[in-house]
Amino acid sequence: MNKYTAAELPWVLIEGPGSGDADFLGRWLLAAAQADQELQKKFERNPGLKQQISRIEVACNVSFSTAATKFVELLMKNLTCFSLSLRIEWGEIFVVMTDLGFFRRTGDRYQMTIPKGISGSRIQAALLRLAATEDEHLVTCLSKPEVQEWQLRLERQPWKQRIADRNVLLED
């Protein structure tokens, strides 16, 4: 499943919606805000959850809105896709957001998707799964050269064809 040697960092490639699809990005960001609200409710009902996920929150607090904003910022650099090392602060939250449906694996890469049915229980389960293991074991990773090859391929593809391909991949 993982295609990197011990000397390489695990990377993921995330493909965005069509260029200028503000409706999708708006709904995606609102879903992140909803996830933050559900997480706060879960913390209030289960004060021990913070301790259970303390390994995740070493670098920063879990914030879906902050991460989603960062991911949109990365996407805006070329409007097609972006890569992410799982060894930076955004890697762990990417894993959780994938588990919740913000990203969907299609082959070796991930598509930004609107999650369905975000609940505190689903968020708690995703956080606990991540806290119990290493992040790259929960997602498909690529090496940096593989990510760069995919990025070039996607950026060279006509945008209408890329979106048509994306739609076909997401139909499954």
C-alpha cells in the first residue's frame, strides 16, 4: 500500500474541484466549520477525549476549519491539485478528514469531496483511530517523485478533461 522507502517521507496528492468552483469550496469549508462544532460538543460531553487524543494535539489543537482553509490555500496555487507531506502539522488532520469524507481516495491520489453525515461520534472514532496508530498507515502514500509526476500529468491535462475524469472516478 505504501510506496516509499524508509529514507523518503510519505506524501499524498490531493486533486481539487474545477477551477473557480466556489460553490464546492464554500460547502467544503462550511462542512469543516460544522465538524469543528461537532467536535466541541463531543469534548463537552466527553472531557476524557482530549486526553485520549493528546498525541495528536501535541503540535496544535485539532481544527478542521484551520486545516480546510490551509488546504484551499494550497489548492489556489495552481487550481488543480496540491501535495502534502504527512510529516508536517497538516498531515494528521488530513488523515482524520479523509476518514470523515473530506477526501476520497481514487487510485493513488485523493479527491476533495463534501462529507456526508458529520457527527461527533464519527469524529471521535476517526481521532481515536489516528491516535492509536501512525498516520501513514491509514492512507495511501506516494514518494515525492511520484507526487511530482502526478502533479505534472494533472496540470498538463485540459481542465475540462480533468474534471470529467474526476467525475467518473467519484461515481463509484
